[in-house]
Amino acid sequence: MEHMSGPYVIRGSVSLPEAELMWRFSRSSGPGGQHVNTSDSQVELRFDLANTDALPDVWKERALERLANRLVGGVVSVRASEHRSQWRNREMALVRLASLLAEATAPPPRPRRATKIPRGINERRLRNKKQRSETKRGRSGQGWG
């Protein structure tokens, strides 16, 4: 069995601390034949977001705020049970947690700056609009003998 691929990077130099990840394995529902009844292939990965020191404070605040409805006592949890192999499910769960945290800690988008529409463009739009309305008015068929 291969080993888990290194620390999972969230963004930049920040990664998930192996020591703070809490794993739980249970029997997965779904396909897998007889194999599924004996192997604990469903993975639940929990990470104590409220008490971790792995994230910069700013990120931590952002994440706690954005994931508020997913947290149970400051702990975020991710499940994976698609694969028959526990190892693949662990990878899945890690990737999910990492991307969840990456999303939750991302800086807010820059505010949109309104730009002025050049006068020429606006005038051209109005001219075309007038022309169009003339064309359509001409279609009403009134005044035809």
C-alpha cells in the first residue's frame, strides 16, 4: 500500500497538519459486494478549526465565519465513501478538506470599480435603437391601401 502523499497544501506555504487530523473509518454503504461488509472503507476526516495553530489568524477567522453552518463545536468534518479502497477514500477526504479550507480562507474578491461608458458608444447605441424602432414601426401595415 502506498503512503499518503505528503502534507496537503491549502494555499501557499500553509498545509494541513498531519497531527491535527482526526480520522474515523466505518463501513461504507453502497456497492462493493461481499467485500463491503468486512472493510471499513468509509472515511470521515475531522479537523479542529477553532483550536488549530496551523492557519494564520486572518484565514482562521474567515474560515470560521464562512463555514459556520458546517462546523460542530469548531470542528469541520468531511466524508468520503465513493471508492472501495479506504486509502483512496482517505485521499478523497484530504483533497476535499484542503479545497474546502482553501475556498473558505480565500481573500474576499476586490470590489468592482464602475467605469464610465464613452459618450460615442452610448450615442451609437441610441441611434441604432431609434433606427430599429422605425423599422419595426414600418411593419405595422397601417396606411396600406
